[in-house]
Amino acid sequence: MSRSRAALRSFAALAFLIPLAACGGPGRPAASEAKAAPGFPYTLTNCGVSSTYQAPPQRAVTMNQHATEIMLALGLQDRIAGTAYLDDSVLPAYRPAYDKIKVLAEEYPSKEVLLGADPDFVYGGYASAFDKAQGRDREGLAKSGINSRLSVEYCTQGPVGLAQLKTEITEVARTFGVPERGAALIEDEQRRVDAVTARVKDKPRPSVFVYDSGEDSAFTSGGDGIGNEIVSRAGGTNVFADLKDTFGDVSWEKVIERKPEVVLIYDYGGTTVESKKRRLLNDPALAQVPAIRNQRFVVLPLSSAVLGVRVADAAESLGRQLHPDAA
């Protein structure tokens, strides 16, 4: 999967849609010609980029699963002109809405395809969505009159947790003029995660090594991503929480030294969970690592371990796997 390596149980989309004023741009009425929407103009700074919205965007393009699903969870499918790059199937509650949206590319669209969708807003889940070498950088989009947003997981200084999820949902909802939907979504996520934390709070906390991928070294979840928060909320301890990054490479020697009791495998892409298990089980150097010796594996889809509407899903699932007696 192409993403920046350095860099809910679904909440059903609300059935109602409030009227939204049109944005200016090619093929669209200018904001000055439309009735001003409540709460606009709206200015915010996202990942160092300041944007002012005279009215809610009308033709968004979403890239990466978590960006797309946040939009769908907020009931904004009618504002999505195109989408791209899933790691996983969309959540079942969102499938009917998703199936009506044009898929621009299996992975990231070219600049020409992206601009061909005539977007007024581009929302990327990973920093790689705005690859300058591919002509999708935020500065270039702004010069074309297109606003953009990057998930705050990839520009937060320090650990990412539920506060950043609240920021992400709140700002997206506010940008599209549906703040009440954002508040309801946040409340549901918080309630469910808090319930998991309460169930496991008195349980022993096993040490967890997150195995994303890697042969010569291990690509793992560091302490700055939402994945670390999910492990903690589910009643475990990430053995690489001291890695000051969302994801990062570590040596197998360090994995051995830290003696994890559980391996959490991220499931995505062309390499199956079983293949990842075999790679670990067949490595003689890892034989005495407690998690390998006891064959204690747990699994989460990668789409659940990023800053999106599946955070509560992930905490619930991992909590059950780490502490089945507390389910």
C-alpha cells in the first residue's frame, strides 16, 4: 500500500441532509451568487494550510479509506464527486451510498484524473495522497482554486488519540456545514471506546508487538499514531510506544529484546495474515519470543487502525481478543 511511512462499528449515516450552499469554481455558481450558509465563511488551519470556505464544498474527492468513511458517516455522500484508494471493503452500512460514487482510481488518481473530477475540495487520509511528484500537492491544488484537507494523524506533534479523532470529525463536519452530525458521531465513538476501557481496566496488560509488514526489519506501529491508543484502550501495552512516529521500522533484535506476549497483525494488501504468521513462526531467531512460542496472535484490519470512524470498532475487537473473559 502506498502511504507515508514516516508520515465504528459503523455509525449509520444520518438520513437527513440539510440544504448546502454552492461553492464557486469552474462549472459551479460563485459563492456570492448563492445564499450564504449558516456559519460561513469558515476559516481553519489544517496541517499548516489555512483555508477559508465561503460555503460548504459541493464536489469533494476523497482519497484513502478513513477519509472516505468519515464523509459517509457524516451523511455527505451527495457531496463526493469521486473517491479513490481503499485498503478494505467499506463498512456494510455505507456500501449503498459508496456504490453510487464514482471511483477515480484503484489507488491514487493521476493529476489529470483528479482535476477531471472538477473538485472544490480534496480530502486525503495519508500524506501520500498529496504527493508533489505526482502533481497532487496541496499548494498546487490551492493554486487551482481547490481546498484540501489531510488527516491530522499525519501532522500532529506527539501522540494521536481520541482528542485528534474529535478534531478530525469536528472540522470535517464544520467544513461541510453539518456540525451536529459530527457531534453525534464523536459522542458514539467516545461512548463505545470508554465502555471497552472500563471492561478491561482491572485485567493484566499484555505486551503487544504490532506487525504491519517487513522481512529484513519489522514495520510496526509507533507511539504517535492512533494504533498505539487503540492497543492501550483495549488493555494492552505497545512494546514500541517509545518510537516517536505513527509507523516505523525496527530491527528484529529489538523485537526479541522486548519479549512481546502478543503479536497484533495488521491485515491488508496482498500479503495474507497466514503468510505473516508463517514468516514469524518460521524464523528461528524469534522462537523464544513469548508471543511466538505461545502462538498468541491477534488481528485487526489496517483500515481500523487509522484515524477514522473505525476506532471504536478496533478497540472493541482488540479488547475481545486480548481479554476474551472481559467481553
